[in-house]
Amino acid sequence: MKYRIGYRTIKTAMGTAIAIIIAQQFGLSNFVSAGILTILCIQVTKLRSLRTSWDRFLACILAMPFSYLFFEGVAYHPIMIGLLLLFFIPTLVMLKAKDGVVTSSVIILHIYSAGQVTWDLLFRETGIIVIGIGVALLMNLYMPSLENKLEDFQIKIEANLKIIFLEIVHYLSTGKSDWNGEEILETAKLIEEAKALSFRDIENHFLRNESLYFTYFKMREKQLEIVERLLPMITSIPLMVKQGKMVADFIGELSEHIHPGNTAAHFLEKLAELRFEFEEMSLPKTREEFEARAALFQIVKEMEQYLIIKSSFKGLKKGKSRNQKMLDEANY
């Protein structure tokens, strides 16, 4: 595995050191716990970091009255720690703050080690909590852009779709193929990874509840399902007929115009013209010809659904990034 240092690692290392330094400068005992809080609160997205930070803050603050109730109210004994956690953890689960169990347990142990609850102790523990969580939130204000990675996924998926369509064209034109279909599996995997990445992009923007990229990859996922339905129909065609060449020409032209924009309306018109030509042709003369033309007609209907799905997507509008220039040069 390739050794590398990512943004999250850098932020965690820097944030931990900064939190400990600040806590130490304020003269807080157990100052290293501020660094632990920072480590636990730095997440892969801003939204997750905010949620995690709130859970840990709430849990740590609640740990103080629970500690006072059990330790000052009963006794400072190891058994009381177990009893406290027996009631404290279900409380956090009920409040949907279970991520704060570990950090709040540290606060509980600090209070237990001190041997008494004082306002000074509570103030110092609150300082550790605020510094640790605050530094983590500040470090997570910066998140690297995922734009280039999302564009990379987009280009790979579209390139694979083009290959798939060209293989379909080859089979419809010749009735032969040695294609193993690996692009189908690869594209499905790429779409899943791209959806996960685009969802991370959503979580990095507090005021955004959707992403054009996420919608785009969902659209490609639905289109891939249609393509997967097409393949058995195509391979089941028993006879080479004129209509097969016409469908192949249409799919071949479509393969040259796979891109993130929305030009589906143009191809829907061409598809309507193709269906009209089919209807104007003379009736099939043999059973094999009938079955071939029926399969081709079903393929046309599936292609119509493929284009309708694309027509509902308004398209990606981006500047001339490095990947967009590649798209232009490739005429995808």
C-alpha cells in the first residue's frame, strides 16, 4: 500500500498539538485530554464533525452532574464508576449522543481522580472540553475540494458507457462479439464510489441538501440498469435484419455524444423518427424476422427510457477545468 499523508491526518496532527498547547497555556490540569477531544472530533466532512462535536460536548457537560450525584452523593469508589456508567450510557443513547461516551468517560475519571467536585474543577474540565472541541471545529472549517475527483469519476463512467455502446453497435452490425462485459461491472463500481464521494461533498456544505453530481451519478445508475436489460435482448436476436443496422447507427451516434450536459431532446426526436420508419416498413416475412424486429423494437423502447432519464437531468455546468478540457477534446 502506498504511504501518504492526507489532509485529515495533517489537520488531526496540527489540531491535537494546538489544543494541548492552548490548554497548557491556560494552566489546565489534564491538558492532554484537550488533544484527545480534538482527535475524536475531526471527521471527514464538516457536517459529521459538527454532529460529533455536539454529541461529545453534550455528553461531557452531562458527565459533570452525574459524577457529582454518584461520587459526592454516595462515595468515591470504583464500583460507583460502574454504576454511574450503567445509568449514564443509556441516557446518552436516549439523547442520541452515544458518540460522546468515550470522551465523557474521560471527564468522569478526571473527577473521580480529583476526589471531590469543586467549581474550580468543573471550570477546568469545561475549559478542556471547549478548547478540544473548538480547535477541532476550526481545523475542519477547511475541506479540500472534491471537484476534480468527481470529474474524474464522471469521465471514467462516460468513457465506459461509450465502450459499452460501441460493443452493442458492433454486435448489431456483425452478429459477433468477443467482449467480456467488464465495463459493466466496472461502471457499476465507479458509480457507487462516485455517489459516496458526492454525498461527502454535500456534507461539506451546511446550506446545501443536494448535489448536482450526486443527482448526475444517480441518473447514470438508472441508465446503466437499462443498458444491463438491453444486453440479453440484443444477444437473443436470431437474425440480422435491416432494422438492426438502423438501431446500430443510432446507438453509434449516441455513443459519440455521451457527456454531462443535456442534449437528450435531440436524440429523442431522432428515436421517434426511427420508430416511425420501422412502422412504415413492410411486415416481416418469416418467424425469425418477426422475432428479430420485435426484439429491436423493444430495444428502441428501452433506449427511449434511457434518454428520458437523461432529459430529466438539467446537466452539469462547470468552468474549463482540466477535466472539462479533456471532455471537449474527446467530444464526449
